[in-house]
Amino acid sequence: MDLYSTPAAALDRFVARRLQPRKEFVEKARRALGALAAALRERGGRLGAAAPRVLKTVKGGSSGRGTALKGGCDSELVIFLDCFKSYVDQRARRAEILSEMRASLESWWQNPVPGLRLTFPEQSVPGALQFRLTSVDLEDWMDVSLVPAFNVLGQAGSGVKPKPQVYSTLLNSGCQGGEHAACFTELRRNFVNIRPAKLKNLILLVKHWYHQVCLQGLWKETLPPVYALELLTIFAWEQGCKKDAFSLAEGLRTVLGLIQQHQHLCVFWTVNYGFEDPAVGQFLQRQLKRPRPVILDPADPTWDLGNGAAWHWDLLAQEAASCYDHPCFLRGMGDPVQSWKGPGLPRAGCSGLGHPIQLDPNQKTPENSKSLNAVYPRAGSKPPSCPAPGPTGAASIVPSVPGMALDLSQIPTKELDRFIQDHLKPSPQFQEQVKKAIDIILRCLHENCVHKASRVSKGGSFGRGTDLRDGCDVELIIFLNCFTDYKDQGPRRAEILDEMRAQLESWWQDQVPSLSLQFPEQNVPEALQFQLVSTALKSWTDVSLLPAFDAVGQLSSGTKPNPQVYSRLLTSGCQEGEHKACFAELRRNFMNIRPVKLKNLILLVKHWYRQVAAQNKGKGPAPASLPPAYALELLTIFAWEQGCRQDCFNMAQGFRTVLGLVQQHQQLCVYWTVNYSTEDPAMRMHLLGQLRKPRPLVLDPADPTWNVGHGSWELLAQEAAALGMQACFLSRDGTSVQPWDVMPALLYQTPAGDLDKFISEFLQPNRQFLAQVNKAVDTICSFLKENCFRNSPIKVIKVVKASWSLAPGPALKSTSTSSTATAMRASTPPASQSYNGTSSSLALPS
């Protein structure tokens, strides 16, 4: 994503050059819509007919609000007609008016605006006539909706609050949510247009991020409308800034933080409507009890842009949570940009957000609205509160396996997605606490340690976005200037780690409320290990602080490292995976580009892995001797790449595929060449050597020396086989869910010397199955010879098995073909003999 690779200090220039629309196109489109509006006013709504008369026209959409992006934007031209006397009138006559408007518009465009083209796409909005204005060079376009509407507001001036009867009439019309939003376009436009220019630039930045997320494969139809993010950006600015000049990076981080807290969002304004009218007041209180997030349109209280029951805010939240390590959120020295602080904005250590209701300063609040001064996360729940800080030196929490009381095997196939959402995904509140703690720790080390860092990187499951609820791991990689080679790390590492521990112990005193920092027994020589424990949330995370040599340097996502990075690694004489910390950023980037649902599948696989480890503790291999959970993360990605590659898929199919590969662990050969490849001679020799090693082989995509497949897979394979016929793998009709078609090794990755083994293990069919097929074919041949044409002059001489794959032997596993050729002879029957055809069927033993 181009935004992520832009330094925080360069975001203003990024908006000006990349996001603001071209003035030439904006001016041409403005003139075209102005001319169209003038023609409508002069000739009436039907462009030439005497009636209905146009009372006024209003331009809305992102173009009218001043929040249009470069390239493509939307505009709404609302035509208020005198034939509409009520909201209900619009439904009855709108189709007829739109049909005539289209014919007249096509005729009017006979004299087009120079430099523009007009086209009509497929009409997908019943209440509007849609057309597109496109520049001749096709670089810019504007999707215009022409909407005839009831003039409920009259000629109210800017800043004048509508009469309460306007909204009480709306509520009595029996409309759907937002059905008559066009009637309030003018209020919506005025609400945004009074904002400072830089806030509109922040809106452009947020919208660009949203569109980039959509381009990564998320279905735009399932995401909230982009206008919801415009309102959320205004809310963030009002609560945390309210200045004309500010840091775009801070503003963007604040908005993304709100998106992560979408389960608690309740945002609305009372600049146009309020509690004065009893009907409107009661309606607003009902709206505030809707599923979170609730984001009410400031012009139309029936339109909930948040609509927590309909939109997948969790998809945006996951992307938001994974992007804070990118340059756009880092200051010059690598310090993280901080979000704004204010009422209703995310606060680490607090449950929910506790939004204040947005009230007009001149409005009197009804007596019964005191309880609404803070909107709670869910209807009927208690107000959010900050847990009291725990006592210093609180007892360490013993890590627990999330959801262990829930038997995964008994969860129906169709419920797996919900199970992941409800029981496996981590708490956003605890994630925010951990993020704040990590930022504080990094700031402490940057300010106080003798050894200075060039930059830092966050890895582990937390950095990769594959962390489970109740417990995860974080790697903080500190790239130090004093390390100029791989070999520099060993001699000085112990001294540096001791200094870092001393700094943290002396500096950490309830820096994050209710989050304690504890040092367990140190069992990894190259890292400083500690735990961040939340006593209130009963959650913990293991943190490893690793000083490292910056071998790769600052690379933008998707850029391949210089081959010399790996040739130096191979000549350093290192042990397998000894310097894997140097490549944590590549490892994180490899994972973070994956779709949200694939990460959900990874959570499911890891949850199963942890259940196996916990349930068999003391019965078989210790959990430490199992392959690392990261190996199963990579195996899940491999299964998805080879068998699916879709953003949306059947969770049970994916899960079954991964468990099938676990059962075939003795044949596993998995590696990627996204960061290293065979182009470099030294790397080619190394990879060939790795491929000749005993299976399973699962090479880390960032460090070719690290085979993460080491460990005892037998226990996992046994448990995978036992889970095969449980409820989680049964479809509605009781049949087993079929896995994706994935082999544990790929032909093009197989060395020439191993091709015979590849053929025997993966291509040749099962001999027992072949024997069964041959027996069945022999039975068929005997039947044909003995029974066919029994009452006919046609006789079978012989039956020959002519096979493309069975007879000579080249049958492929899972598929093969066979045919039989029947040789016959016929004699002419006597003239008096009649022929009666017979039919036979043969049941073969299974």
C-alpha cells in the first residue's frame, strides 16, 4: 500500500500530489452540473414539459462536500420538485419522472461540455438516475446520481436548524432507515463544508486507506459506506484536536484506533435534530440501543451509517491493527506517532470508549437524558470504566489455553466462523494496552540506553496479526547501530540485554494502568524475555526483546532484499535460524498481506494445536518438542495458496486440508522464493542442500537457514486423524467436508535426484486400490462375454482391456481411466426367427 510506505512527515505532500482531484476536471464537471441544474430549473423537471416545477437544486455527495478523491468520486444532484408534497409522494411518481429525465438528459447532452464524456451505467439505485462524467483521457471520472426529492426543508439558510416537525413528519412516514436521505443533502453538505481544509485532507487520507483496503481483496459490498469514515474522522478531530493545523499521521492513527474499537462506537450530533420533540427524542433513544457501531447521519437520524448488524467492521479493524509499524506512523527516529487524546477516543486500560453525546451548545437537554451523557458499549450494559491499577509486583498469571472448555470437535461446520470471532480473536482492549506498553518500552530504551537503535520492528504473532485471545507472543527487534555484521551480535549481546533489563526495571512503574511487567526465568540467550500481564482482563503476552544487526535495511513492503544479504548470512558460519531476528520484518510482511479469512483459519489451526498440546501434557511428547506453532501458520498459508487462493472460502475445508497435510508430515516439503531464490549460486547450493534433508521441511520464507518443521509431528498427526469424522467436518447432509486438492510437496520444487521418490509417493496410485479395480474390470469382462446378446445371433468373441492408464501401469493417484473393447460377430437369423432384445444389470461387490 503506497500510503504505508510514505513517511509521516511527508503525508501532507502525499495528499496534495496523490489524493486531491485535478482542478481542471473538477472545474469542467462543476460547469457541466451547473449547466444541467440551470436547464432543469428553466425547463422544469422534465426538461421541456410544463410541470413539475423545479423549486431548487442542491449538489451533494463527496464532490459537494469537498471530500472528493483524485481519480474517481461521487456527486449527488438533488432536484426538489413542486409535485412532491410529502415523503410518500416520492415513491409513487419517482420512477415516471426518472424515466423522462433520462430521455431529456440524453437529448440535452447533444451539446456536450468540451473535455467530458457522459455514459449511463447499469441503474442500481431505484430512487436515482445514475450517469458518469469522464475526462477524455479517462484519468478522472465522477459518478453522478440525479435524485428528484421532496423539498421538506424549504429555503432554510446555512446554519439554521430545521423545525422539529420536519423530523417528526419523517418518522411518521413509515420510511426505511435513510430512505429519504436525499431530502437532507443540503444539511449534510453544510455540516462538512464548514470544516477546515486540513480536516478535509485527513478525510481524503482515511478514504484513500479505505479504498486501498478494498483493493486488497475485501468485498466492498460487505464493508461500511465510506461516508461513515468521513463522519468518524470529523468526530475524532472534534474530540481530540479542533485545530486548523495538526499532524495528519496523528489524525489517521486516531481514526484507525476508533475503527478498532468499532464494537463500542456510538456517534451522533444534535446540530440539526435533538430531544426537544418527544417523538424524535424517543426515536433517538431507540437508535442508541442498536448494535454497535452506531454512527447517525447528522442530517437524517434514521440513517445509521455504522449499522453494526449489517457491515463487517471487523475486516477494517484487522487491517487497522496491522499497520502501525509502517513509516506513515513513525517519526524520524523511529518513534511511533501518538493518537489524539480526548473524551470518546480510545484510551488504553479502559473498556469501551464512553462517547459523550454530541449536543448543540444552545440546546436544552431533556431531564431524562442525563443517563445518555455516556453511551455504553451495548444496550443494557454498565458504563465503561477504567480498571484500577493492580498492586506492584502482582502475582504472575499462569497462561491458559483460550476456549479450552469449548470442544472444537463438536462445533458444527457452519459455526466455525462465529466460533473464531467469539472465542479466538484477541480482545481489542488488551491489544490496545499492549500497544501502548510497547510504545512506552521503546521510548524508554531509545531515551535511556547507551546503545542507540537505528529502528525497531514488531514481530511474533502479535506483529503478524495471528495472535490468539488470552495469550500471544511479541518480538521487539531493536536494530542497533553498533552491530555492523551478523558476527557482531554474539559477543556484545549479553551486556546489552543486561543494560536493557536494568533500564526497564527502574523505569516501569505502572506506566500502563492495570498492566504489569514481569520477568520470568530467562531461557533464550539471545533475547530479554518478559511478560505483560493484565490482571483485570486475565490476559497476558510474552515479549522477547532482541537486539539485532540490521541486515535487510529499510525496505518497503513487497521489495525483495538484495541477494548479498543472504550470501553474507550463508558465509557467516551461523547455526540454523541463529539470525532469524534480523529478518523479522520480512516475516511479518509475508503474513500481513494475507486476507482476513486466511488469518482466521490460522487462528483456528493454532487453537487446535494448543488444545492438543494441553490435553496431552504428560501423556506424550512435551509441548516444547512439538513443532513450533509458526510452522502450522506457514503450513496453513501453503494449503491456501495451493488449494484455494480465494478471499472467501469454507473454513472447514481449509481446516481439513491443513490437518491432512499434518498427517502427511513425512512428505512435507514447503518453501517460498519471495525473499530469496536460486538466482544466486551460493543460495542455489544452500537450497539444494536443504531440499535433500529429511522431511518434514518447512523453510521460513524470510530466513532460508531456518527449517521450522523440526519437532515431533506424530502426536499432531494422530490427533488430526482422530478429528476427521467429528461434527466440525460434517456438512448438513451428514457427509464429510472434502479438503482442497493439495499435495505435501510440489513438482517444480523437487530436485532432479528425488523425482523417482516424488513419483512413487505422490503420483503412483495405491496398489490395493488398483487390485480392486482390476478385479472389478475382470468381472465386467466375464459378464460381457457370457451374458451379452445371449438371445441374439450376435456373439462375443473376446473382450480386451484397452486402458490409457490401468493396463500398462501409468495410472495417476486419485484419477485414472480404463476402457474395454468387445469384439463381436453376427450371423443372419432364419426369416421366421424373431429377435427380442434383453437388458441386464450387474452389481459389483464394493
